[in-house]
Amino acid sequence: AVTALPLVSSADDHARCEGAVKGWADSAGEGDNGGDKLNLKDLLFFLHIPRTGGRTYFHCFLKKLYTNAQECPRSYDKLRFDPSHPDCTLVVSHDDYSLTSKLPRERTSVVTILRNPVDRVFSTYEFSVEVAARFLVHPNLTSAKTMTSRVLTKSRAVSTLDIWPWKYLVPWMREDLFSRRDARGNDSVPSSKKINAYDVEDMVMPLHQYINDPVAHEIIHNGATFQITGLTNNSYFDGAHEVRHCVRKHPDLGRFVLQVAKNRLDRMLYVGLTEDHEESARLFAHMVGAQVLSQSGALKLDVQEDQPSGTDSHSSMLDPEDEETNEHMHPWLEK
């Protein structure tokens, strides 16, 4: 569960936190000796920061460049392969940078896409509301949870509720939506409030409340920076919780985290910008696409050999933010 620590400041606590953050920053820099960053290595890790347009890159580029056999089994909902001995050459995930500790780092290239943080927060809010609202087809929250559990038990599909950060944000928003709907149907609520469809606050959590909630502070605030530095609450680094909360309690210590993030970005094979989509896509094709094709010998028509008739064995790796899948029968499921 997402927890928030009290924001208490003291000289002793600041000194302790500074030691913890600086110690992490020093150790984080030691493992980033990646050699020639311009050359694509054996394994490509697409560090997908949510709501940056990464789905476009995955479907329009990576799905065309890599064959089914080259894609690692889905990792959005935790790894399904041995990362220390990957037979695959492509990993796409919302997991943060700490995932590289599980990968052959000296043979891994990392790419990502960044977006204006304000726009990304707005988009995160909208997507949280959109997915949570799909559950409102149920008469109450208990029914929604029961049906979801029943379907997921029988299905091999990936659920948004299993994927970071939506596994925290969607249930939170879903409970709020049901609570507001129940309040509108309560006899103690004035009748004018029950039918006022234009009262947005009556329908859904306002943006300012969403942003100021402890859940948002834990996951969304500085989310891209924490993801690039491997410090999210989904991190594989045991000390991520302490470092993240020290920075929250003492914002001046954020300079160490920011510097690590900048260094990481500088060593990546490619960094795109959502706001400059056309130029970023062109650069991606040049920096990444051309090298993938070159290393595969223009694929040598292996794609035909890798597409058996019937179900695609790796279809479950599709981006969990793909809203077009199974919405009508099971709106909480993704491919």
C-alpha cells in the first residue's frame, strides 16, 4: 500500500538524510559505466514513462523492428523471464531504471521519452479517471471488485490493476468515484445535487484534490525523475523508500537526485520529447531503428518464420495503456 511519512524537519534528520541521499547518488554513478552510448547493445530496454506517448513508439517502431521471438515476455506486470540470461533483445516496461540491476547492464542500451511534467500530470489524472470510470457499469464497488477478481483468475490477460503506477492510481480513483456516486444517490443529499450532471466536483475528484493527495505525492510528483533514477515505490532497490522520502522531507537534497537523472539521460542511447514528436520520431528511427536493422541483417526475412498461425505468443506484452482492448466485455483488462 502507498504510505506517506510525516514531513518533519530537524538538523539531525537532515544530516542523516543527506548522508543517505549522497551515499545512494555515489553508488548510482558507479554502475553507469556504459562505454559508447551511441552504439546499440545486445538488449534494448525501453524505459516507458507513463503518458509520454510511448505506445506510439512501441507499436509503430519497436513492433516493426523486432520479431515476436526477440521480444522479452511481458514485464509490465513483473518479469516473466530470467533477466540475467535473456534470450530476448527487447524489454518494454514501466519499471524504473533500477530494473537494469536485473539486466546484463554492460550489454543493455536504454531509451526513454520525456514530457513536460505539468502536461504529464494532467494526462495521468485524466487516464486515472477514464480507467476507473469503466467500473461504473457495476452497481457498487463490491460488485466491481468481485467481478474483477473472478475474471482475472480465469484470464491470462494483463490487468491495469497489476501495473505500476495504475495499480495504485486506478483503485484509488475507483473508490472515490463510487463514493461520489453513492453520495448522489443518498437521501440525505439535496435533490438538486443528485441530478446536477454539470457539477463536475460532484462527479469526480477535482484536479487540485488529486494533486495534493498523499497518493499523488508518493507516485506522481517528480515521477519521471524518480523513474529515471530508479527510486519509485516500484523500485528493485531496497533503499529507494528512504532516499525518496528524504528528498520529499528535505527538497534541497533533490539536487543529488536530479544530477543522477541528468547523468542517466546523458548516457542513454536515445531520449525523445513528447512535445517535439515529429523530430523525436525521426531521431529514434535514425539512432535506434537503423541500428536494429543493421544488427539483424535487415531481418533476413525472419519475420515470416516467426509468425505462426494462431495466437501471438507475445501479444501479452502490449502496452497496458492500450485503451482499445476488451473494453466492452471486461473494461479493466488489457492485452
